[in-house]
Amino acid sequence: MTYKVITLGCKLNFCESAAIEKAFEENGFTKTDGKANVCVVNSCAVTGTAAAKVRHALSRARRENPAAVTVLCGCFPQSYPEEAGLNQDADIVIGNSDKSRIPRVVKDFLKTRVKTVKITPLPREYETDSAVPDEDRTRAFIKIEDGCDRFCSYCIIPTARGRVRSLPIEIIEQQAKSCVENGHREIVLTGINLCCYGQDIGVTLADAVKAAGRSKAERIRLSSLEPEMMTDELITALHETKALCPHFHLSLQSGSDSVLKRMNRKYSTEQYRRIVERLRETFPDCSITTDMIVGFPGETDEEFIESADFAREIGFAKIHVFPYSLRKGTVAAEMEQVPPKVRSDRVDMLTAVAVELEQKFFESRLGTVQTILVEKPRGTEFSHGFSESYIPIRLYGEKLPRGALADVKITDYRDNYCIGQLI
């Protein structure tokens, strides 16, 4: 029996897909990139676009593998069980609690051929078999936290993922050591609300970073962070791990205090500003990147301008710009919506600001020496990789092996990357 797993959404899903693949292998299945006996779509539900991609992926899997058992799992069925259960392209529908049990459910289905819908309540404790490190990339990703207690008014994630729960410190250390032994030089710690790591088991994110550091990994990176949890104590403690990369993706969402309040975010622009100042004092060469939503319900022209001006003030290295996406079951879905054309225009305007800031950031790094981790080759013309502060750098005329660390001097930049010279 052959299987394939199609993964959509965040890095956590990739770690969980790795656990699904491990479970299939342990149950005697064989992975394939071609036609498969079992097709699993590990889904995302964070935006309307993500949900549309889930439906498309499931339909395509059915079309390309008409005789296969098709499985829809993850955040979409957990968030919208009724809609997922009615999908005619899915033989099996499973939420986020039972992903590692999918091979056994498939075997049961093969005996009865009766459609199975299994969406159970999410646990209050971390399920250690729910994810394993994703080692298919140059960097290894370790899921250390799941769930969110913040209940932002626009977000379906607390429904999809449940409450905060944390991977024990000793398992983080074990998984990190395994990744290093398998040749990974950089480890990325990821979670739904990473800054909340440990609040359920009496430790902190800094403890997790230290545990990963004991693996002797040369670089440790953090995925997206929620600002209000970045206390002075946490920032100081993070600085104690020298392998920690000075790159902080600090989710902002809006630079307008009135919009932040309607979003039910737990900080003000003044608090955000102070956190950024503290990070830059502690990590002088750090880069600060972020996510921002435009067109949130009720957002006025004045609030949008406030948000764009605040982004310029902070001087982000990169901004991921998203139009607000209505999610059924959230508080914001009942608010007065901004017209689609206005949302689209504001995406264009904030994207222009993002490009301007990224170019300024690149310009500020001209002449500096950076260490890059070389990624998988994209072509024959250049090697490319990312610096510790997550600057994308190309080395033209150089063929360096994937996974190598190389010192380079930044000599120029283009729209979305820098050009480096090998030292």
C-alpha cells in the first residue's frame, strides 16, 4: 500500500505531516510521489484562501488518484466539522487530535468502505506523538508548542488548535540532538503561540531555547512571536544562548491602537515600540519582521494611515501583508466589513511601504559580513542562503554544498535579496 501526504499551511503542519508519515511507515505503507493508494490532505483554515486551497487539493487528489482512499485532516475539519464532513471527496475526515492514528483508521475503512468522520475534542496536554521534527529542509523544524489562549477577534486558531500546551524540555533536547546528528546546522523552534511555551508546565521559551542549544546546533531560530509575552526578563534570558539567531518575527497585525483593541490584541503600539527597542538594545544587529492585516472590520482611512506610519517608524526588515479574511465563528465576522476594493487598495499601499522598508534594511547592511546557511540550489547560476538575521543572499558564480555555512560580504541588493561575495 502506498501513501502520500499533501501539506498546507504553517510549519507546525509540516512537523505533524512528518509524524503522519512516520506512522504510515510503521504500519507497513510506502511513501510515493506518484499515484497512491492513500492520499492525505493535512489542511489549514486560517484564511478563506487557505480553506479554498484545501478544497482544491482534496478535489485534485481525488481526480488524480480515483481509486485511492482520501483523508482530510487537521485545522479545517477541526474548525468547520460539518462542512468538512459533507465533502464528497473525502472518505475519512479527522481533526487535529487523531492525526497520528490515520493509518489505523485507513485500515479500518478498507474493511468496511464506510465514510468515517472522527473529530474529537482537543486535549489539554501536549500529545508527544502528534509531531516529529520536519527534516526535509536545510533547516530542521521542531514543534514545541500547540494551541492559543488569546482569542483575537479575527482568528479561528483557538478553535482549530485548542489551548496552550507545551512539549517537555527533555524531549526538545532529544529531538534537537537527533537533528544535529542527522546533519542539520540550524534548528527552528515553532509553535502556534511560541511565546506562551511552558506556561502550562512551569518553564519558559528561554528554557526551550537553552534545551535546543544543548544539542550543539550552530544556529537556533524562533518562528513567529506574540509581542505581549516578550518581557525584559525573557529577552535577557534568550540572549544567554549564543546560538540564537538575532531575527525576531514579532506579529503586529495593526499599527493603530483602536484597531488593535477591536482585534482583541493584548498590547498597544507603545508597548510594541518598547519591546522592539529592548530587542535592538540586547541584539544590536537583529532584524525585526512582522505580519500586518489591512481592511480589518471598521478600519478607517485614518486608522490605515496610522498603521502604515507606525510600520515606517519601527523600520521593519520585512512585512508580510495580508488582507483581512472573514472566518465564520469569530467575533470579527459579525462586525461591519470593509469593502473588498478598499481592502485590495490598502494591500497595495502597505505592500509598497513594505518594499520601501526592505530596501532600506538591505541598504543598511551593505558592506557588512554575514554568515549564510546555504540552501538547496535553485539553479546553476548562484548559491543562495540566509544570514543569521534572515537576510536572503545570493552568491553568483559560486557552487556551495547545501547545508554549508559561508562568510560573505554584502556588495549589492535587488528587490527582495542581497548579493554577496564569498570571503
